[in-house]
Amino acid sequence: MMSTTHAAIGVTLATSTLWVSPELAVPAALGALAGGIFPDLDVAVVAHRKTLHYPELYWPFVAVGFAVALLVPSPVTVGAAFFLLSAAVHSVTDAFGGGLGSRPWENDDQRGVYAHRRGRWIAPRRWIRYDGAPEDLLAVAVFSLPGLLLYGELVRRLTLAMLSVSAVYVLVRKPIGRLGERLDV
């Protein structure tokens, strides 16, 4: 899945704060948005879906983060809790997408996300065939609805920017994969 899809899922999760503590809803959404993107920062640096993706190991930190946010609610603690939750959900949901190959639509790679405690790769489920697939755009559009409809200007603008980036990426995803193959990347 695209990073923007993960970020939109995070913002959707953060909408729970709108009914509990509306004054903390924006920090929750911003933390969730950043947490949804964070695991993918390993894409250009080290082993993607292995270095910053922890499908099992984020969850204890999520529990601690939410305990702290409940005991000491503030923009920082709530934002951090939703950052951790969104990073954890991102790490798990990457297994629902495609593999890591440069042309994942060919199903030639069986690495979905690395499970550190198990010491092995979890196979991709391909519910979303590959990052940037048309169904990925549908997912980011659906998960963007809370950001567009329930939040104010800042979150709405960021959500629109993510949707725009997503649409462009879907249009260029396959040509990028083909270019990488021609350049032997």
C-alpha cells in the first residue's frame, strides 16, 4: 500500500478523539498521519518493510503510549500515542498488499513484511495487489473521508494533498517500475 493510504488509515483511527477530546483531535490526526508514513522511511535507506516495519514489536509501545496519553492527556502525548498506533497498523497492513519487487503486479516477490520475532517474511496477501494499484487509490479515497469531512482546515488540506499525491502516483506507478527495470535498479 502507498504511504498515503497508511496515513489516511491513521487519521481515520484518530477520529475517535473528536468525540472524546475534540481539543486533542488535530494533534491525534497529525501524529497518526506521521506514524502512517514513518515505517516507509526505510524505503530508500535500508531494507524496506524490514528496518522500520515491526508488525509485532510496535504494540507494547502503543499500549504504553495510550496509557501515558490517558494519564496525562496533552497534544504531545495523544499525538505520540496515535503516531505509534498508526505505525503499528501500517506494519501489519503491509502484509495485505503486494510483494517488494520492482514490478509487484507480476507477483514475483513473496516478501510482504518482515516479522522480527519470527525471523521470517510474512507473505503478501495481495488484497491490494501492489502499492499504487487502482484499488489502493480507492482505499486512500475511502480512508480520507474522515480527514476531509470531520476536521478543520489543516487536516483537510493535508488530506487533499495526500489524495493528490496518491492519484499522481497511481498514474506513474507502472511506468516507474518499468523504468527501474530498464535502468537495472
